[in-house]
Amino acid sequence: MTRRAPQEPTRDFKPSHRLRDDAALYAPSLGCGGCPDFETCGGLHTDAGVFDCNDFCSCEDRAACDSVCRNKPDQFFERYLEIGGFELESTPRVDALLTLELPSVIPLIGHKYSRKSVLKESAVAVPLYELFHMRSGQPHVRTRAELAERFRIPETATVIASGVDRDIKLEAWWAFADRALIMSTLRDLGIALVTVPNFSLFLNVPRPDNLHSMKRIALGWAELMTAGIPAALHLNARTDQDYARWMRFVRERSEVEIVAFEFRTGAGVPSRIDWHVDRLCRIADAAERPLTLVVRGGAQVLRRLKRHFGHVILIETDAFARTLKRRRAEFTEAGRLRWPRIATPRGAPIDDLLAHNIATKRTALLLSDFAPTAQSERPARNARRSAQHADGQPGQGSFLAELDATLEARAMPADLKRVIIAAET
């Protein structure tokens, strides 16, 4: 049997969904009321049967554990002081910044490998952590021309730096010593928007670790905004109380105009995604001003989010990832999107395939998730069933104009007379 690392918890709570917090379903844990962090944390409400979050402290070697935990008093005190306490209210106030108008779908471009030519996209997203060396913190690129060459994108492109990545890179970002160099580099590169690093809120760790991550998100956002770099506040949360704290933070600070969320991992699982979407929508409604939401993943809930946010921007990752695996996007006869594998000559560039996949995926999204929403969320009870052939589709023509990019990329045949377009679900 594989032995756990000494810094990892030894207790298993299976199935893992027993650790999900839901105050509407579960009673509060008995030991939470006397905790010094209770007012900030709000306590746990899970199906795991824990007395309090200290039950998650079960490392074999506490000296090797990197969690923020009161069972390591000296380290806990240092981590507490580095963020100025767990309260979000102590985050410095900043001025609002003017941001560029951004398109609804922006492709993520991770690197330039296997490509030879410049990608003709007016707006792209790149990984924030590909701009700096993760050990030294030194910039990989210092000019707009170097940025364009590193990712083979136009020098004139609008660039978003996405802070979503593995925890090892997020922790390296937090540890960079020369913060002035980091901020000046982002300004010099003309980055249009940075989504703040999404420090993780794990379910099987003591709550102080979660509170520490939330405060780091807030401080990272304030640091970027103070430096004059537009930033999206990442709304990572584990409990209703976490979301309530973000709600107060956003409502009371008019300088928060853009928020971010990531559905690609735990928040996007079918049994939990609705819980997160509901609370994100509450934050948007409570703000009483139009907020912009930048998301990764969660295409199936974009329509719901659009009803509450002033603008929803999807950083689209499928096209780039599937291109690297030599998959080509195409519409089936039923109008659905599929990604069959294709053969490419050894060493052949994938520029055309990438351009095609980006255009095709964008078209599928614009025809479905970003299509205009109905005035009412309640479906019509006596609505007629859709016809199965194009001759019975009187409204079809209004969507065909949106297929221009796909047709130019040769994703579909030009003869659309008997083709019904439907989006990927």
C-alpha cells in the first residue's frame, strides 16, 4: 500500500462529498461555538461527523505540514501576521481602474510550442505564471514584443493574465520577494486584466487554512489594483459564511468591478455546481451595480450567470488543450460539437488546427451559452416541439450569420440549407 506523505492528513473521509459544507442540510459541528475564529469562519456544517475542524489535523509530521493550523502555534502566528489577520475588512482600499471592453469568449494560449506563425486573435488569455520564472521571480519577458513572441500572438492583442493554476505555482507567486518588479513588469507589458491567483480552499484541512487563502486573494487583488493593474477578484469559497463575507466585501467596495471564478475542478462537479452558481448570483444581485464575471469552465451555467452579471467572459481552454492532443472540432449533422482525433505529420506545426478549433468552439458558444437569454427563466408550458428539419425552423436564419468564423475555418460545409445548428451540451 502506498504510504501517505508525512505532511498529508491521515484521516480519510469517504466519499469526499461528506466534507462539503451546507448549512441548509446539516447541523453545525458541536465544537465550533467556542472557537476563536467562529465569528469569521461561521463554523462547519457537514456530513462528516467531525467535532470541529481540528479533526482535519491528522498529519504524521506537523513540522512538514504547510497548512495554517493552530496546532502549530509558532507557524500559525507567523502566517496570521503575514496577512494582517483573517478579516477581509482590513484589506487596503484602492481606486477603481478603467478596463478595456473585452469579448465574451477569449481563448487561453498556454505557450508557442508546435506553432510557427502568429495566431490572429485580437484578445487572448495567457497563464500568469508563464510570464515569470517560478523560482527566481524574474520576468521571462519584459517588452510587448517579447510577450508576443513567447506566445506567438499579435503585439497589438489585448492580453489577460489568468491566475488559475496548480497550487505549487500559486505559492511561488506569493513568495516572490521583489513585488515592485512583478508589478512594473505587468504594467510595462500592457496586461489588460489579471485574474487574481485562486489560492485553494481545501475541504480536509483546518478552517484557518481556508481563511488564510481568502485573505491572500483579497490582498493579491489590492496589490495589483494599487499598482495600477486592473484585476479580477477571485471568489473562492467553501461555506455559506465564506460567500457572505465576499458578498459584504463586494457590496461595500465600489472599486470591485470585476470578479472571477473557476469551475474546472471541484466547484464544477454536477452535484456542487448549482450551489456555487446560486451564491455567485446572490453576490451579483447584492452589489446593486453591474459586475463583470470572468470564468474558466462552467459552460453549462453561463446562461444563468448572465441573468445576474452585467457581463460574463469565458476564458476558453478546450480549443488549445485539444489542439495539443491533435483533435479537430467539427459539427455533427445534428449540429453538436465533437472532437475526433486526427493524424498530423511528425514535426508539422499546428497553427491551422489551433485557429480552426478556436473559431469553431467560439461559434458553438456564441450560438448557445452566450445567445440572448429569455426574459423569464420559466419555460413556456405549451411551447411547440422543435421541428426536425430545416424547413420547419423559421428562426434559424438569425443564427447563421454567427457561423462566418467557422465557415472561414472550414469547420462546416458551406451548404447549410438542410443543416440544423445546435450547440454542444
